[in-house]
Amino acid sequence: MKTALPAVEGGEPVREEFLPFATPSVGEDEIAEVVETLRSGWLTVGPRTKRFEEMIAGYVGVARAAALSSCTAGLHLGMIALGVEEGDEVILPALNFVAGPNCAIHLGATPVLVDVDPETLNVTPEILAAAITERTKLIVPVHYGGRPIDIDGIMEVARSRGIPVLGDAAHALGSDYGGRKVGSVADATSFSFYVTKGITTGEGGSLTSPNPDLVERVGVLSLHGMSSGAWNRYSARGSWFYEIHEAGYKYNMNDIQAAIGVHQMKKIDEFRDRREKIARIFDRGLRSEEAISVPSSSESSGHAWHLYPIRLRTQALKVDRDSFIGCLRDEGIGTSVHFIPVHYHDYYSKRLGYKRGSFPVTETFFEHAVSLPIYPSMSDADANDVVEAVTKLLAYYRR
């Protein structure tokens, strides 16, 4: 049978209408709640933000959660609350967005990068144990793509050395490990509600912890260190008086964002289940392809499937990774790559002194990775189009 000609070579594309890499799933309930919020006259931190915090805490399984302006805000305030100071070391994976390393830099600490496990793409207890020094003050593991880390093993290593753990769960709201939700075990965990994440508030984030006092401090820090926020000062029962307990920041979420979030939280399991169904369609259609490998999952954990990254075996293909992405775009399929390794960025290569070759697993993965679109509003037909486009290109460009 003749191999189909790719669109980039003059053939017919798989799709006429472009399938974006990610789009938010926002419904009429969210829209109505935002309109009601605007009409209420209360737009900043208020009743909807408090309700959203309660929903996050209840879902994760902790007493309290702090709603914030971003996951980055959660990482920054979490580092402060867990004691990171100038001269300390903070261990983070090299396969990472720069938010975590940036926060460490802002506090005068040194990001210590480590490699990841080649199968899970997460850090392991063994990798972390080998990187700990007498200056290590914090470990910040990433739940890559929504696959939960080995939290028990990592906490055992950390506690044996008296080092706290701040989980970067930007990808992992809805993930669980051994029946416990991500965000309920580590000393603190930061989530993202950016537009592409498991739920969205447009921009936004949250920090959770088993320690309610730590969450309380983060909440205070997120509002300039004030003893009383706007909801407490300007409501009918409020008082104008406040005190500054420490120099804080302006990292709070507002009620307009939370108005979206309260309805997104009602759909979190539905969204996660839909992502998993799409992942299964990809698995069935792509697992037998010899020129790629697909992401694995574990029976002991619940994967949020924020990402579905395939790895090209470029030695079996006549195109490289970047060309393959361009070919998929011409077929009508949007993709991305997660992430450019931290030490590949000019600032960090100069600041930290890491060279290419320092983290072989991270680097090999990055150079061959393609993140396929996976989000709740995709139909089965959309998912099958992705499979068709990938297999079409693999067949045509196979060596």
C-alpha cells in the first residue's frame, strides 16, 4: 500500500481545521458566576476566593489552602515559609520550567539541578539523596506531566536529613499516589491554574500543606504581610485596622478568578477522566509504533495526564524532532515541548556553570520529545486525528 504523502510534501492534511495544543474548558456556569461577581461589587479577595480555597483543601484532603496569583507565587512563598534564605541550596530537576529556580535565585539561594528517571521523568529518592549537601535547605520535586512522584520515598530521604519538601504540582491537581491526593503529603505543594492546566482561573495558583499554620503564614505573606485582608476590613463586620507582621508580597487571588475556579473544581474529576480517555486512545494508536515511545503510567498512582509527551527515535527517521513538529503543524495538529532544560538557558548556564552533557536523561528526552494535545474539550475524533497524523508521518519518514 502506498504511503500517504505528508501535507508539507504536497499531500492532503489530516485536518482542515487546526487543532490547538491546548484550550481551556470553560462553560456557562463559570461565565454566569463571573457576571454575578462583577455585579456584586466585590472583585478582590472575598467570599468566592474563600469558597475556592475550601474546595481545594477539601479535594486535596488538607485543612487549609491558600489561593494565590500563580503557582510561581506558591513556590516563592512556600520557599520562604519553609525557611530558604541567602546562601542555602534548593534541589530541583533540570527537566523543569524556570519558575522554581527563579524563586530560589530571588531568595539568594542556589538552585542545585539534578537529572530525572528515564521512565517516569520524575526525580527519585536515590537521585535526591546523592545531591544533598550540608547547605541543602529544600527539595522541590516536579510531578512531571501529572505523573505523581514517589512521595513516600522522597519524604523518607528528606526527613532523614531534616529537609522539607515543596512539591511543584503545576501539572498534577487530581493526581494521587497510593490513594492520597498530591498536595496532602509533602510539607507544602504548589498548584497552577494557568489556562492550559487541569483546571483554570485564567491565571492563578494555590498552596496546600498538612500544616495549617504554614498555609496561614503563606496567606498573610500573599497580602503584604497584613493581619487583615480586604474581606475582613471592608465587609459589614470588618474593621479598618490592620498590622504588618512581616514584609510580604501582592500574590493574592481575586474573586473574579475564583468565580471561574469554583465551577472548575466541580469538574476536576470529569476533566481528569477525559484526559485519561484521550491518553488511552493515544496508547492504543501509537504504542506499537517502533519509531516512538509513549509515556508510561503506574498502577499505584493516578496520573492527571496534563501532558502526553512522545519520544521520537530519530535514528529510525529521516527527520529530526523540530521538523517533525513542523510536519504535524502542516497536518493541522498543534504541539509543544516540555521543557527546555533549565541549564540550556543562557542565564542559568552562566549563573550555575552547568554544561550540556551535565544531565543526560533530561537532555536526551528534551531533544526527542513532542507533547501532543490532550485536553477535555477534545473529541474522540480529534484524538484519532492526532494518532493518524503521527502514524502518517512515521510511515513516510521511516528509514
